[in-house]
Amino acid sequence: MAEADQTRLLALIEMPALLVEADKVTFANRAALALLGAHIVGENVRIALRAPDAVALIMRPDGGHARITGVSVPGSIWEMACHVLDGGARLVTLQDMSIQVSVARAHADFVANASHELRTPLAAIIGYVETLSDEKAGEDRQTRERFLGIIRREARRVQSLVEDLMSLSRIEAVKHEAPTDPVDIVALAREVAGEFGETSSVEVTSDAAQAIVGGDRSQLAQAIRNLVDNALKYGRPGGKVAISIEASATGWLLLQVTDDGEGIAPEHLPRLTERFYRADASRSRSLGGTGLGLAIVKHIIERHRGRFDVSSRLGQGTTASITLPLSGDQL
Amino acid sequence: MVTSSTPQFQSEIGQLRGLIAEMGGLAEVAITDAIDALVRHDEDLAHTVVAGDAKLDALEAEVDRLAVRIIALRAPMADDLRDVIAALKISGVIERIGDYAKNIAKRVGEIDDRRKFEPLTLIPVMAGIAQSMVRDVLNAYGARDATLAIEVINRDEKVDNFYDSIFRNLVAHMMENPSTISTAAQLLFVARNLERIGDHATNVAEMVYFAATGLYYSERGNPGGLEKVI
């Protein structure tokens, strides 16, 4: 192939590609210039790619592959290929592997975390059951009651964890299908608030009589339930939890769940929706939290093409906000 | 660029710049690996970092030889001369950065394996800032980007402030937990090494600024110093 044809062909490719002759970059396509900088053509190839593994690969007489890190942003992972062309020039291409690697890592982390979360209550259950089987401890009524209470609590925890994990995987399975059933969020919020009973004060206010979104009723109920549940758990004991709904003229619905608890420190806010992330691990566990509640909310809202956000001020309380697109015929 | 030189000469300058970039790439990896080794208490990785420093020394010697050869045989002028002088000085500084990474790696064996040791969690954050300075200054060198170089110089204050706060934190920790004094003292040296890496990244940035503009950074904005020195 003539050289002009080669470069014309490379210019069409979307992955970053470079031609290198005698250690000098003689051509870089647009993706390569965007990735490595507009200055690289005419420079020594090591100015463009200085990672030791990249340098070693380019110096090899026969070409090959290497995995290098940090080409675009620190920690990014790239698969680099180097082919020797007729005439001795080298074709260097780069492929971003960061997403694949991080998905694999996230999956491995999730499995590790989930097993850890399941193992802890199971270890407690087995331990107390073994102790109760011992005649001395099992016959003392007070001890027995106390141990049975712990076993019951830990078993419940495993149960709710398994339920949450199943919810998450069900939501994941359908996440690419946007749900379309008409759901009235105002009625749904009142219904969920009612589930928490007369004793807790969950107040619902809305600026519209009804607000219809296209959605999955049971999932949306679960999202609101999780938020109210969190607000009651982490709010001020005996404090108020408010659900406010605004179905303004913009075509979006805003639902906010506000508590007047002690708030969440700013460094925790970005990570709250990570699975098993807890701002206060011991408190969450003692309240029976699974560490999955907000992850579930986030997944549900994303499936509904909406946004989920938490804002908080220490000492003043926390507000969780859901934004959802209103159904077309509402307007 | 003002150059009046042959393609052969340009290729030698390119070779020189390539060597500097290669040294930079090695130094970056050395810092990353040294901090990884420290945090994970991985003595094998620490040994790799220590052993890898020889390569940086060899490259520095190669830069010296090539630079002297270019000056002796080609008598470079203007931008070319600045490139060669900057390369000579920068290679020395990057070699020092590699030494600091090596020094951090050498301490891994001296530090007890306590992942929960609270001050240890501050070190990677500080290392992240120092690493980003090294990374960006090498990008600035490759792109001859004086603006990015100035930005790196300004970031040094962040590393210095972090160093002060780690210092106070570690001293307080030592007073409260005398049993951790030897580990905490090692971490003081690590923090000190990171602070020095930040300083040296700043030195490189000043030379990148010099090579790109012909001005000494300290004389920028000073009316008397505005004339190009070469």
C-alpha cells in the first residue's frame, strides 16, 4: 500500500493509531492526537508514550502487545499493539480497557463484599446455636432468651440482605427496558407513608393533586420506602420526616424526602449509592441496615430515566431527591 | 521554533527528548510502585523498585553523553541550545526523583505491617498530588507547554501544606502511642521524600518553562528580565 493510502486509512479509524519510523512519530490520527496531545507528530515516540512497558514494546524488533496504564488519566488501562509494516515503519494502536477492567473488578468486589456481609451474621448464628446446644448454657432460661434473641435478629438480617440482593439483581435484569405503566406518585407516596403507621410522623405535601409518571409501581414504591426508612432510622429520634412533591411545569417531577437528623459528612456523600458503603458502619448494622438501600434506589431511578441525589448539612438533616420525567399526557 | 539545523541534528535532539521522557516514565512507575508496596506492605515490589533505579542511572548517563556530544559536535544555538541544557538539568532532577522513590521503597521493610495504622492512609493522598505533578510536568515537557508548567509550580504549595499536616498528625500520633514511634518516624521520612518529589517536579517545571520561553521562571513578569537569556 502506498504511504498516502496508509495514512488516509488510519485517519478513518476511530481508535488512536500512530505510525512510527526510526523512533519518530510520522503520523497520528485524530483520536491519537486527542489522546496524546497535538504536539506528538515529529517527536520521538517516547514523548508520546513514555510508560516503560510501552517503550519496551516499541523497541522490540518484532512488535507485539502490552498493557499500559495511565495514558489518558491516572489509573486508566490501555491495550497497546505494535505491528511492524513492510518497509520497517511501525503501526501503534491503543485500546481503552479501563471499563472492562473496572467492571471485572467491581464484580469481584461485589461478590467479595456480599459474601462478607452474609458470613458475618451466619457466623453469629452458628456460634450461638452451638452455645445453646451446650446443656449448661441452654438450660438457663435468661441466657437462652438472650441468645435466641440474637439468633433471631441475625437471621432477620440475613433474610433482608438476601431480599435486597434479589431486588438488586431483578432491577439489574430489566434495567434496559424503560417501564411505561402510568403511576401516580402523589397517591403512591401517601400509600408508602401510610405503611409506616400512625406512630411515626411522615408528612406528605404536594403542589399537584396527582403526578403521573411512566413507571414500575412496585419498584417506585420500594424506592420511596427505602428513602423514608432511612430518614426514620437516621433522623432525630421522634423527629419529623417530610415527603414533598413538586410537579412543576418543566415536565419533571421532584420528590424529596427530608429528615432533621444529624446529617451526613460531605466526604461520604459521593459514595452513598455504592453497594455496601456505609457512612457509619456500626450504626447501620445495629439498625439492621444491609448497605444496599440507596444502591437499590439509584438503580430503580436510573431505570426510570430519572436522577437521584442526596444533599446534607451536618447538624441540620439530610434531603434525598428523586427527579423523574412526567408522563407526556400530564402536560 | 528557531532552529537552523539539519535533519540529522533534529533527530539527535528528538533522541535526547525521548530519553528524558523515558526517564520520566520510569520515575512515575517507581513512585506508584513504591507507594503501592508501602500501603500493601509488599516487600517484593519494594525490591523491584530499588533494583529498577539502576536503569534510571544508566539513562541519565546516556543523556549526559548525548548532550555533551551534541554540544561538542553541533554547537547548537538558540532554541536548540536551550533544549540541550534543559535536558541535561532535567535528567539530573528526574534521577533524584527516582532516588526518592527508591528511598520510600527501602523503608517498606522497616515499617510494621499494620494496614489500619491511621497516618498511613494520609500518605497515598499526598503521593497522589506529588505523582500528578510529576505526570503533568512530563506532559508539559513533551508538549513544550509553559502554561501547564506554571500550573505545576503553583501546585507545589499543596504538597507543602499536606506535608505540614502529616508532620503534625504523625507527631501527635507518636505522643499518644509511643509503641508506634519507629513506624511513625519511618512515615515521616516517606512524607519528607514525597515533599521533595514535589519540589523536584517544580524544578523540572521551571526548566520546561525556560526551554519553552527562553526566560527564567523567577524573572517572569520582571521588566528587566524579559530579554531572552540565550
